[in-house]
Amino acid sequence: MERKSLPSRKPPVKRGERYKVRIEGLGKGGDGIARIKGFVIFVPNTEVGEEVQIEIKSVKERFAFGEVVG
């Protein structure tokens, strides 16, 4: 049986863009997790419930990394 891969969906964020996000949870490494249009963004040095301004630093196929700015 052939396994079908999901159609490649372009991430809704780009490196260098800034967003205001709410941290919804924590990842295994302790980084905060936010979502933009359902797309996961890992944000270090944040806590659940925080609303922060972030800049996207790195974008992968299924997730991205952001950094708190301001």
C-alpha cells in the first residue's frame, strides 16, 4: 500500500515578519508555543498566557521559531 504524503502547504509566516501572539502551551524543551493560522511557532523564554510581540527567526515545513522583541 502506497503512503500518500500530505500536499505541501506553504507556511503562513516568513522570516523577519513580526506578530503579536499569545503563548498557548510549552514544548518539551520548555519553549512557549504560539499559533498563527494553526501553524506552530516556538518562542523561547515565555510562559503560558503571555501576550508577546515576536519576530520570526526561522521557518521550517511544519513549525517556526520566533523571538520576543520590544
